[in-house]
Amino acid sequence: MLISCPDRRGITASITDFVYQNNGNIEHADQHIDAQSGTFFMRIEWSLDDFKIPAAKMPEKFSPLAKKFAMKWSFFLSDETSRVALFVSKFTAVSQDLLLRHEAGQFRCEIPLLISNHPDAASIAERFGMEFFVFPKTKKNRSRVEKEELRLLRRYKIDTLVLARYMQVLSPGFVRAFPRRIINIHHSFLPAFAGSQPYRQAFERGVKIIGATSHYVTDRLDAGPIIEQDIVRVSHRDSLADLKQKGEDLEKIVLSRALRWHLERKILVYNNKTVVFD
Amino acid sequence: MLISCPDRRGITASITDFVYQNNGNIEHADQHIDAQSGTFFMRIEWSLDDFKIPAAKMPEKFSPLAKKFAMKWSFFLSDETSRVALFVSKFTAVSQDLLLRHEAGQFRCEIPLLISNHPDAASIAERFGMEFFVFPKTKKNRSRVEKEELRLLRRYKIDTLVLARYMQVLSPGFVRAFPRRIINIHHSFLPAFAGSQPYRQAFERGVKIIGATSHYVTDRLDAGPIIEQDIVRVSHRDSLADLKQKGEDLEKIVLSRALRWHLERKILVYNNKTVVFD
Amino acid sequence: MLISCPDRRGITASITDFVYQNNGNIEHADQHIDAQSGTFFMRIEWSLDDFKIPAAKMPEKFSPLAKKFAMKWSFFLSDETSRVALFVSKFTAVSQDLLLRHEAGQFRCEIPLLISNHPDAASIAERFGMEFFVFPKTKKNRSRVEKEELRLLRRYKIDTLVLARYMQVLSPGFVRAFPRRIINIHHSFLPAFAGSQPYRQAFERGVKIIGATSHYVTDRLDAGPIIEQDIVRVSHRDSLADLKQKGEDLEKIVLSRALRWHLERKILVYNNKTVVFD
Amino acid sequence: MLISCPDRRGITASITDFVYQNNGNIEHADQHIDAQSGTFFMRIEWSLDDFKIPAAKMPEKFSPLAKKFAMKWSFFLSDETSRVALFVSKFTAVSQDLLLRHEAGQFRCEIPLLISNHPDAASIAERFGMEFFVFPKTKKNRSRVEKEELRLLRRYKIDTLVLARYMQVLSPGFVRAFPRRIINIHHSFLPAFAGSQPYRQAFERGVKIIGATSHYVTDRLDAGPIIEQDIVRVSHRDSLADLKQKGEDLEKIVLSRALRWHLERKILVYNNKTVVFD
């Protein structure tokens, strides 16, 4: 269960007592108070073995407490499985890495769908046994094509989108259809080097460290809530090609962490920032 | 308050309810369950503004709950101030860094005492306005000298000892007088390169990364519970002197983190490991 | 060209002059002097566009200079392609990552051969279009099996062996057949936690950082010259399974760096250490 | 000796031969070719023990070679000692750390002068035995005050300026008086968060990593050639005060590396980037 609400005396006690009174055994509980805004955040995980409330009744049973503290809350069963669609363009190293990790059991989800604006990725879909769809986009046809994509995503019951170097801007309407459910990997240490050529910009600025950033997609390009970042050192000896090569490893790791945390419901968003309970 | 006990249903609920019923406002609460040993750990911090129980009454009021769950527990007021003695030998860069940090307000403690086996450190004590005592040690006189040291530490009401490159082995009896209150910094990535010449050993093994480790001192040399570690890259270009130089920065940072967490009561020890609630 | 010899005045000048007089254009030159042993190391790369000496004549033409300075030297053409055999056991995430990188053009080599002591890896070989051979090993049959393996490796003209979590000890005779050409990845920060269960050992010691180490295989288990190491932070929250998961990413990256440097002839070994010219 | 020139066949051979013919023994030689601009860079260090050319004659003797290859070059004797002035404002942790390192012999220089726009730093100057001067600045008086500062710097024969959190903008004229000799530490991972409140900006953007950047000061604010950068992880648990605390350690380390490399003449600047020969 993920909860956020204005901070007040007794929130933790009330929630843990609710679980206890209904015979739940708390396995993890993490809380955070944002002092600036006076907001309380909690992630709490309990065993359902002897828990008295069936999942379907939770909204009814929990709502008195939720109302009392003006909570935003959501809960998930750990055997619920997300369905993810992967969006790629021509560069596929990051997406293939993600799919290998998925095969190895790193992600609690299904990834039935590969979507691209280029036909090149078809062989990837075949290798990993996925459905593949190509949607070539132009400025002109974007609005029509996005409608088709949305239809497809609904048909496949997709709840989470991963953009693994998908070099296309999504329209605000499309983004709104998946709020906090579109994860992008940007190949720079945001907010440095937003835009389409981060490695080139980093190379030209002569930085000594490059980075990668995974974030939720919002209306504003490369400005959504940051989920995870990591970096690697570079030097004057590194050519632009070296930067790309070194950065690739970062992108893989940063994106896979972000997706894992998302799927394990460890992320709360507020104020265009994330609370990541690890 | 720091708590550990066998894991059972209802612990968190009972503790948070205890605080709530007595009008405490929880500011931080962190818990951890060690799945292997089935042990529950908690650190909980609450405001005393309207709290009904005065500190002196806490043992009496909390003990029924503690007994019910077989808890080990301790509590501290955040305005209690530790008193620290700093032990050094000839190499003083790490201890001076610690003292500068103390001046800058990084540590919630007083550091009235500098103890060394060499007279060289006298100037440090003068610069930072501390009392200075020299105890030259030999194998022969160790037991007598340690007694004098213990007397001095009692006189100055010292509760925590920091060994900042103090190249002397402490006797088990001395260690027992300050259980989990002697913090050492070892200049390697333990358990690699225990003993007295870690940089030389690292240099000779040709490692590509060196480290520093801060740990509580126990009977067994360099084998106590690890509080913090960090590393830095080295290469074939680095001489032994370069390793020492690079490692020094690590030692400063790792030791200062360990001391800070210790003073803020963020560390629980079990099974020769630490739980560090950050 | 890779060169090592006792340090003396005029080595660099003589070598660079040799290249210059024969119309070579130096593209990279790196040197290192090991002060302790007084040894000079150099890696020098030049363009053959107008170079006067054909590859076949190099030994003859360079030997007077080599003799004068008592050099050990070797040279390679950048279009020479190594042939690599990959050894795996049951855990295949690291080897699959390596093969994806190979497909993406990260390694200047061919990898025609996958060898395992278990049949499970057959599907990997198929996915990546490689030949697959199973050699089940017991203490009893090792010597006979290794002979068969050596025959196979010769048949496939293999010059470099990569052990990607190949949990079998090689005999000294086998190792001697590929001196400084067998690269292993060990899942700890060597010399800490040598042996077969490094993650378990790390978990039990309560370290705050885990590592991975790639090294050349020698007669002594996990004690060969270290090529590359890297680390990742862990905490009390990480279970043994988390350590394995986090470590896996390290293993992939560290092994791929080591193999790349090996194939680009950037590594010189002396004194059981490596000089890695990057 | 530091050299840069258009890349051409025979440069390295000519330089090393020049040293060799004059009985110098090369101790370090590092070269780099910037492929994009076709520029050759070299740093070469040799022993003067039997070297035939006295320092005073070097310009005359080396100039034919320099002309032939259109070199920019400079040379330094390793016993030449730079004279550094330290500029601080109110926050002095970074400058005190620098002075402790200087005492411990980390920097090949003298630091006779502490300059501030506030009187607070006087006690620092006293502690470390330096001359102290206060120059309160306003927009109005800046041009006059800078003139006084320049006079003072000349009087003390200062060649290098270190800005350790000196929160004042220098005029282009002042900067021009010390080209590539003013080192600043900026408390962010540039180019992210330039300007005066980088920690606040980082906090508000919700980044997961913060950084520090040392660079040469040029006309454009926070946009000069980057010498060194480093980073540290942060999380939603870190308050703005925590960011400042964590960042402070970075600032100390990054600034001290940058100054050391500068003093050891390991830095070449071109194209608003640095080549750092380590």
C-alpha cells in the first residue's frame, strides 16, 4: 500500500494498527516526511496469510481511515503482474539488455509488445518472442498514429510504457493516458544536456563525468520526476564514440533499476520529485 | 529509541501506538527485519513537545511493552551530548580533518581529549583547544598504561572512543570497557588487507580499487562490525605514495560518516554486522 | 606494439625514431616506468599507410633495437582478429550479456565456440549462432577431458578463453597452454572473498560494498594479475539475493572491459600485476 | 614541458630525440591527439642530472624545433614553486581543508595570502599563519577595489588564484590578468545548476546525484574549462542541509585535485576543454 497525506500526529499508529487488528503481519514499512511541504509518505507491505479483509473489500474497509487523514492511497497485490510495452527506435542495445533481464526474472511483469517507428527492431521481437508493431511517425500524422497506438495498447491491456531510446516526442494527450506510467531513459545527467544529442553536448563541453537519467514522462520534455541517475568518469582520451559506449552501460542499469522499482510499487511522486522506498 | 527483538505480528503497531497514546509526534521511524534470523529492528524518533512521559519515567512506562515482545531497547534525548576521546599516533591528517568538521558543527558531541603514544600530536591539541595526554606503550607496560587511560577516560566522562590511525592494539579488557563505543578507521577495504600495512599490500597485489573501512573495535583485530566503507580507483600509474594520498581522503570521509551515525544513534549491531538507519 | 625492458636513457627516443624513419605516423603512444623494479613499458600504435616495413619483415628489422635494450616485445595488426571461446556453467546472464555486446560490435574478435560442463547452455549457443560443446567434468576424468578441450580449441584456432562464471578449476597444464590468455570474472572484490561463494561470504561479513574482479587465470586460484575491478554499494536492507542481483551488473561490465582491453592489446603483465594502457 | 601543435608525422620522435641528444633521461611522457581538431598535445618530464642545456638557454635551443612544428610550448623546473592567493567569503570549510592539505605537503606551492570580502576569515589566516586582507565589494566600487587587489597580488608575486567559495564575480579585466590561473570550485555538476544557489536548485529538481566542478575562470560565468568533477548520491531522505553537507566533501576533494594538477603542470587547455595528464 502506498499512502501520502498531510503530516499529522497518529498516522503511522493508525495505519499499523489497522493492519494489526485485521491480522496482517507487516513485512516492510517505510515512511518519509517532507519537512518543506509537511507531507507524509508511507509504503507498507504485509502478508495476507491470515489477513481478514479480502482485496475487494479493502476500499470499503480502509476508507474511514483514509478520509480521517485525507490520504491519497493505492494498494497492490504482489502477485498482480504489470503489462509493459517497450518503445524503441534504431538503437536497440538498451532494449535488448532489458529483455534479457526480463528473461532472467528481474522484472515482475509481462512485456508482450515491442513498438517502433522503424522496421529494424523486428528481429529483436522475434528473438524474444514478442509482438512487433511499426508506427512510422511524421509531424503530420502524429495525432492519428498516436490514436492507433493507444488502441493497440488498450487491446494488449498495457499499463506501463518503457521508452528505451525512443527518439520521438509524445503528445500531451498521449502522456495523459498513462500518468506516471511512462518511463524514459535519457542519456545524460539531467538537467544537464536535455534534448536530442546529449553525448555530443557533453563531449563539446568537456565534462569529466557523464550520466544517465530515468524519469517519468510528463508534458515538459526531459523535465519529469527523476527516478534514478548514475554516472561514469570520462577523460580527454575519450572520443565521442567512447562516451556513447560508456554511457550505454549506464543507460541499461539506470533504466532497469527504475523499471524494477516502478513494478514493485516503490515509487511515490510529489512535487515533480520521487520518493523511492528501497 | 533503538529496539531489537524476535519478529512477531504487532510490534510496529504496538510501538507506534505507545507513542501516539502518550501524545508523541513521530518524526522518523525506520524498521528492518533480518529474514535469516527472524529479528526485528526499529529506530523511532518523536517530538517531546506534548509527550506525557518524562524521560526519567520511560523505563517504567515502556517496560511492559518491552517485556511482551522480549525487546532490547535504549533511548536517547537528542540534546544529550556524547563526549569523545580521539586517539592518534604520528599520522594526524585524518584526526585534524575530524576536528575541523567538529568545529564546523558536523558532530553532535564534545571532543575534549586527545590521546597519543607520541608527543608529536601536542600541536594539534593546542590548535583545536583540547587536553592532550601521551601514553607511550610497550608490550611490557601495556596493561598498566591501559589502566591509567581508563582512569583518565572516566575522569573526563568519555563515552565514545575514536581511533584515527591509532596504530596500537587494545587489550580485550580495554575493549570490554567500551562495548560498541570504540570506532576505528582501517585504511583498506576490509576484509581485504587487514593488519598494519594495507596500502603496501594493496600496491603489491595490484588492485585497481582501494578502500577504507570504519568499524567497531572488538576482540578480533580488524574483524568488528563494519559501519561504513568507501573506495577510490587507482591504476598502474599510482605509486605507493599515491595510494596513501588517495586513500587519505577516503579515510576522512568514511570515519566522519561512521562517527556521525554513531552519535545520532543510527546504528544497531547484531551478529557482528550493523544496521545503519539513514 | 607492446614493449617492456629495463629502464634506460634513450628508449623512447629510439623507438619513436624507428617508427618515424620508416614513415610511420604515431597515433597513440603510452609509456610507464615502474620505479620499484626499474622497468620500462610502452604501447605504441602507428598508421601503416606509408610505413616502409611489411609486417613479415618486422622481426628482422626491429630486432637490432630490441637487442640493444633487452626488450620483450610483440606487435599486432589492428585488423588481426582474435578467436575467443566462452566457457559457462549454469548461470548464463553474464555470458549472454557478453554475446549481446559482441553482436553490437564492442569486441574486435570472433566468438565461435561455447563450452560448458552442463547441457543447459545449448539454447544460448543457438540464439547467438555458435557451436556448442558439453564436457561434463569430474575429478576423475578432468585430465582426459581437458585434453579433448585443448584439441577442440586448436581445431577452432582459439587464442583467448573467457570464463564467464565457469565454476570449474583448470589444471596447471591447461592454463599453461594459454598463458595470459584466459580471462576470468570473479564475483567479489579480490583478494577479499576468493573461492566459490563470494556473495555469501560478503553477506555474512556484513560489508557495505561488494565488487567484481576480472583477472588472468594462473596456477593459483583467484590470484592471477587483476585486469579490472568495480564495486557497488549495499546495505543491511539487501538480502543475499539482492547482492547477487546487484553484483551481476558489475560482473558484466568488469568482464566486458577486461576482454575489450585484452583484445585491443592494451594490457602488459609483470610481477603478477597489469599495466592497462587506456 | 607542455607542448601543443598541429598533428604531424615525427613530432614525438623529434622531441624525445632532442631530450636524448642532450643527455636528458625521460621520466614521464604523455601525449594525446585530438582527432577532431588534429591537435597534438604532449607533456614530457625529464631529469636534469646530466642534461646539457641550462634552463636559461632552453628557449634558444628549443626554438628551432618549436618553429618547425608550430608548437606552443612552456617548460617548468620541478623545484619552481608557485605562489597562490586564496579567495574566500563567509563559508570557510573548503578553504580550511585546503590549508590543512597544504600543511601536510599535498601542494607544491606557497599560499601566503588570504583575501576575503568579509572580515570573518581573519581567524583562519591567523590559524594558518597567512596574511589577510579584506576587500568589501559593491557593484559601485568593484573596479577600484579590483585594482587594489591586483596591486596586492603583484606585490606578493602571486601567480595562481584559488576561489574557494568566493561568491563574487570577477571582471573580465581582472580575469585577463591571470589567464588559466584562476581556479574556481562550483558546488554543482556543471553545466547543471550554474549560478549562485546550486544546492537549492538540485534539491528542487529532485536529482538523485549531486556534484562539484572545478574549472578555470573565464569571462563567462561557470563556463570555463572543466578541470575535475565528482559526485555523490542523494535520496529523498536528504534535506537541503544534507545536500550541502554531502556536497562539501566533494568540493574539498575536487578542488584539491584541480589545484594539485595545476601546480604539477599537468593541465593543457584548448577549445575551452582541458587535457589532464595523470
